[in-house]
Amino acid sequence: MANMSRDQMVAELQARGWSRFTAGQLEKYLDWALQDVYAKASFNRSVLSTATVASTELDVIPFTTISSGSAESVNEVKGVYFKFAGAEPRRLEPATEEEFLNVMWPNSQSPAPDVGTPEMYFVYDQAVRIYPKPSPAVDVFIHHMLREDTFTSGSDTTSLPERFDKGIIMLAEVHCNRRSHNYEDMSAAQMIFDQFLLDELGRAGAEMTERVDRISPWRA
């Protein structure tokens, strides 16, 4: 079976009687539920991704450009590369804080900043800053760690195994009940989710143990 999208989860919550909330409110509760599942199950929240900024002469590339509008989803920049047309990609060196404060920042504020072949980069104020300013235009490739514990759109899925979809919906109902001051139903929904998560994580542990036993080396 395929994972449910956020829009499908919203429709499921509405079908369960939560149509008193707007779609926007339910989307927020689903985001919170997804974050809770990642945290409670200790799942890795980040994946390695690459953003490509084609043919640019900009020396400042905001996180919103790197992650399609969501600056907070960028956890860490792992490396920055650039490529002139028809040439091989080249890696930029990360600048020190001293180089940024004494060279890169004053240059970026100058009415006539240095231009040429990029040499280094620095991450500051939710942006990747390049020095010197590229000229001619270059393609920039940014390897970065991207958070996965929020939905990016209505068609987005959780990136978790499909069986955890029902857990996301359970936790969203916890938030709905809290918002509605239905504390008894909220507690019941929370207990149902906690048992669900324990069962799923226990099953995953059993599967791993079985797999390890099956690949143990044969001994005569």
C-alpha cells in the first residue's frame, strides 16, 4: 500500500468528525504529530540532498532557494561546489569566521564588490555566501542535510513506512482533542498511540534480531 499524503490525512480527520477545524489547522496538527513520531521513535530527521542553482552571478543564496521556500528545513550545509559552463565542478573551501568578518562581509556591503572565480563560502543568516562574487555566471551545487519531520505540501508523504500513517493520524487526533478541551478523549487517544508505537518498534526489533540470526556464519 502507498503512503497517505497530507491532503488524504486531512480528509481522513474530517471524516472522523474533525471538520470543525479548518484544513489549515488540521495540517498544523499533522505537522506536530509527524514531529512527535520522529522524536518519540528516535528516527533520523534528516536526509542528504543537493540543491542546484543554475547560471547565477549571485554571491548570496538564501536557504529558501536551497529548500524550495522552507528555510528552517535546512539543517546543515555539507559542501558547496560551482561549475562554469563546459567545465568540471570545483569545490569551494569553507571560510573561517575571521575571513568572513574581515573579507567577505565588508566586500558584500561594498558598492563595487570583488568579482571573479569563487574561492570560498560561509553560512550566515540562513544563507550560503560566496566569495568572490561569481563572474561569469556559474552553476552552484549545495549539498545539505534536509529535515524530514514536516510536510512540505498537500501531496507530500511522511517518508516513514506506510504503517506509521495511522500513528500520525492518532497523534493529530490527540491535538484535536486538546484544542477541543476533550481531555478524557485526548488521554485515551494518547494511550492508544503509545501502545501502537511500542508494538511497531518492538516488531521492528524482532525483525532485526531474526535477520541477524539468519545471516550468522555457518559453523561445522
